[in-house]
Amino acid sequence: MKDLLGFREKCISFSEEYGFILFPICKFAVAFAAFRMINAALGYMTQMNNLFLVLLMSLISAVTPVSIMVLLAGLLVVVQCYAVHLLVAVFMLVVFFLLYIFFLRFAPNMGLALILMPIACRLGVPSVLPVACGLLGGPAGVIGVCGGGVIYSAMSVVIQNAPSLQNSSSAGSLSAMVQEALPLLTLLLDGLLKNAELMLMLIALATTLLIVYFVRRMSMDYAWHIAIVGGTLSYAVLILAGGFFMDMDVSFLQLFLSSAVAVAVGEGIRFFCFQVDYSSTQHLQFEDDEYYYYVKAVPKTAWLEERRQRAKKTAAQKKRAQGRPAAVKSPVGRTAPAQPAVSAAPDFHRQQRHPSSADPLEMPAVDFRDQLEETLRNIQDL
Amino acid sequence: MDIKRIRRMVKVERLISRDAREELKIARYYRSDYLGMMLLKNFFLVTVGYMILIGLYLVGNGDSLLEGIYMSDLTVMITMGIGGYVLLLLLYSVLTYMICTLRHVKAKKLERYLDHQLELLQEEDPAETGSEHSGRGTV
């Protein structure tokens, strides 16, 4: 565990130190994967499959905001659809435009989810995105994730109907074009709107994200673990139940693999973003003139480990200085007096309910009241 | 070196240049101006979006609609179309109003926080951030 924590700290410090180059590289990789995926899936215009063009677009995406990446990906999809038929490109534009008007403009920071969702769907692991967005973002992530799902479905509809669409020509008089356009548009619209699979996927994605988000925000122990597993399970159950009632083919193996990958990714995110030691939880209760406070303080593992190391070091130094054997452990981890907060304010009641808090090396005393007051002062400053 | 001061300067600089650029743009507007602008934008977008939706509906169901159409049905259909538009516009206007109000409040709060941080910086070293350079552009 110590090694893992050390690795985590190294990764975090590395990303902080070289973030200015790491983030553009990550953006480049995501953009490259997205553009390659679009070309591999649609690939009707051979000129756009040029590797140099894809690299150039990825490079532009790496050094510009995410919205430019979304724009380039959208343009690529429209151009590829144009190679099938003019109406298909118009259909795709309309889908993008409606998505923006009715949903995406309320969540402007969801560009990355919008890009990653079709990639995840293409790789057969759609449940990864709602789990990741639920852990890292808020409920607005539903818009990005579901928007990505709709775009992927629209692309699938185009791919399915491409042979019949390519056979029809877009040349001729206006009336002939209109005559031809109606059945084509109906075909595409039916493929998107009367698609029970898409509806089921959207419901499952939204439910998973909301479950992950709300559960991980709960104050119960191991909330993040429960959120990851619960969210992934809910996705699997919804897809299975929907597949059963709507007579759809659901691949058990793919669903299992997708769930396993979602749990692995979720645990990875939790490892880097939320490392706490629930065994050292403290429950505090106190009051001021206006409120009663019931506080649950869960120490971060990295901080606790640092305190332990420091305590051991100080103990060793003291031992050397005093020339006494190491049999007696002194509570050197404490930096504050035993009960300073209680003596400072008679209304303050410190309650340490957890049995593991007896050892000072395990549970270093922290003046949470001071920390809380400082936090409140900071909030008031806002 | 005053580490606390450097940290504060970095935090303020990061907020101004990267994280809070959009919020600071919003905070420049008065609340009523910002909401009015966003509601107007919403009106145009919803109108265009609704027209596209109606167009798509007509494309999908045009034949069946034209087959059994009567004058009374047409009146009902037009009424329903206008009613749907008004409902949609109302729904999205309320949504826009709520979201934009929240965004503006958040932006103003951030602006106040930044001003406070800059005041603190100025208090810590008045020689460097003199009165002729006061304001957000000093850091």
C-alpha cells in the first residue's frame, strides 16, 4: 500500500510539474483517437483518411480549447457524411444543431465527454464514461454523455443505411431532389428516433451517471467504492432488463467486460482523486451562537502517512537524544495540546467514536475546530 | 520570499488567466443586461430549433397528414403547433433564466473574491501595487 501511495504521489507531483506539456499531449491523444475513430467508422471520403491531415487536426486540437476539438470532430463527421449523400450531411448538421440548441448550450464544459462517448461506444465500453463523469463532475455530465450517445447512434444509422443512400443520386431538378429527399430523410429519422436501443442506452447512461454522482457525495464510509460498483451494476441491470423486455440482443460477455472496465477505470480515478483512510474517521459535534455542527472528518491517506512518517522520525530523534530504549512510545505525533479546543470553548464536544483512535501514531490529534473556523472564515471572505 | 503572498498571486493569476476567464466576462455585465441578452439569444435559438423540429415532423409524417386533412383539422393543428411553440419557449426561457442567474451570481462572487485577494496583496505590499496601478490588472 505504501508503494502504491508513493507511486500516486509521484504521479501527482509529476503531473503538477509537467502539466503544461502533459495536458496538450493528452488532448492530442484524445483528438487523434477521435478523428481516427470517425475515419475508421465512416471513411467514405478517402481524402480525409490521410494520416497527415488527422495529425494536423490533432495538433490544432492539442493547443486550442476543447471546443475547437469538438468543432473539428463535428466537421469531419459532416464531411464524411457528405461523401455518402448531401442529405446525410444535412441530417448530421441538423442533429448537431438540435443537440446544441436544446441541450449542449446549458453545459458548455462537456466537450470532452461528447468526444469520448462515441469512442467508448465504439470500443464497446459505454458504461465507462458515465462512471467517470459521475465521479469527476456533476449531474450536468448527463448532457455530455447522452449527447455523445446520440451522435454515435446517428453515425451508426448512417453506416447502416450507407449502401442504399449512396445508390441514390443528388443531381437533377429541384422537384426531383425533393421527391428523392423525403424517403431518405424519413429513413434516417426513423433510424434515430424510433431506435429503442438508443433510448434504452440513454436511460441507462443517465441513470448510471446520476447514481454514481449522488452516491459518491454521500457521507457514508466507502461511498466512492459503492458509487462505482452500484453505478456499473445499475447500467448492466438496466441494459439486461431493457434487452429482455424489448426483445433485443444483449451480449453478456460484452456487458460483463464493459462493466469490468468501468469498475477498473472508476477505481483508478478514485485512487488518484479520493484517497482517504476510513479507519481514522473522527466525529465531532459542537455549536456556536447560530448553529449546531455535526462534523465527520475523514483524513486523507497521504496526509496520514506523512504524519506517521514524521512521528516515527521525531520518536527516533527523541530516543537518540534521551538514550533510552524504544520500548516506550510517546505521543509525538501530536502537534496540538491534548484538548485545546475543549478548554477554549466549553460548548465544544469532541467525540472520537472509532476504537482505532487510541494509538496516537494511528490517529494523530488534529484541531479540527481551528481548521473548521479557518474554512468558515475563508467562506465568509468569499 | 513571502510564500503566502506568492501563493496568493499565483492563485489570482491562474483565476484571471485561465479558470475564471468566462466568469469574469459574465461579471462585467449588469444582471438584468446579461439575463436579457441570454433570453433574447434563447428566443432565437428555440424558434429556429422548433422550426427544424416541425420540418422534421412534416418530413416524417407528411404523407399521412396530407391524406386525411380537413379545414377543421388544420385549425386544430395550427393551434397545437403554436401552443407547442409557446410551451417550449416558456420552458426554455425559465431554464435559461435560472441557469444564467446562477452563473451571474457565481461570477459576481468570484469577482468579489478576486477583488478581495487583490486588496490583500495591495495591503501586504503597497509600494509595489501603488494607487496608480490599482485594480485587477495589477497582478
